[in-house]
Amino acid sequence: MELFVATGNAHKLVELAPAFPSHVLKTPADAGHPLIDVEEDGKTFFENAYKKAISLHRLIGAPSIADDSGLVVRALGGEPGIFSARYGSPDGGRSKLSSGERNAYLLGKMEGADDRSCAFVCCLVLVLSEDRFFVVQETCPGELLRSPRGEGGFGYDPVVYLPALGKSVAELSVEEKNHLSHRGRAAARMCSILSSLESSP
């Protein structure tokens, strides 16, 4: 099945692709729409993901998939959460901080905190028609480091530590991250749903 992914983030497409080996992932640009501008004004990961997926489906009329994801830190009451990409921006997100600046801002807010539990969250929504859609939400729990570690990944990966592996997310191999990440787990679940749909539509 061809799936159009509502993102301009190349990292997301790279992470999603291995979980959909039987499907072809395409960008909106492949359908002649190089820029999809959807205001992410929802209050939950689901609301934002659904809005992006249904907007893309209405635009191109084909199966569309979108995600909303972020980092949730318990000691900060769930921050940065749905505001992860624009966390710490002085003007409300109109100009975003770099990943390094966001990580420094987050670690600054957590200075002295003993409870460093956190989790990456990914909500993935597949829209097949106006009235038919499927939702998966998965997590990758970890702990916040006190300083960044690792050169891989992107975003908050260098400051999230996975105790079971003894590595930060930025120290994982591509294969490890595809298997363990919030996005990889959600994509694997969604791929199972797609397989069941194709066997009994």
C-alpha cells in the first residue's frame, strides 16, 4: 500500500520506513504538495496527529499517516510534551531553539531534581477515509541525564538514558533505535494493523 506521510521531517521518514517493509512511504511532495502547513493547536498528541493526517488525506485523497511525538518528563508535570519541538522558545515557538539549546534549557529546569523519569511518546494516526482511521500510541521510557551523551539521533536523544541498555538514545545503533524507540514501536503496531486490513479488508 502507498502511504503518504504528513511530515517534512526527513528523520521521521527514515525511522518509519523500516517498520513498513511491505508498504511504500511517500511525502506530500510526491503528490505535488511540497509544503503541508497544519497548525498543531491540539491539547494532546492524538489531536495533533489526527489533524495532520486528516488534512493530508483531504488534500490528496489517499491513505495518509501522521504522528505527533515528544518527550514527557514527570518532574515537570509532563513538559515539554506536545510543545517539545518549540520548548523554551522565547516567542512562543515562532523561532525555535536548536536541539542543543532545547536540551540545555530542559536540563537547566531539571537541575537538582531527583526524579528524572521521562518517556518519549508517539501517537500515530492512519486515515483511510473521513470516517475510517486507526490510532496507535507508544512510549519509550527512560531517565534524563545530567549532560548530553552520544552523537546519533536528533532532538532530545542525547539527554535520555535507557538503563536497561546502559546507553543514551543518541548512542543506539539505527537498528536498536528502530526497534526500541517510541516511533519505531508505534510504527510496528500500525504495520500489524495494516497487515490485518489487507488480509481481511
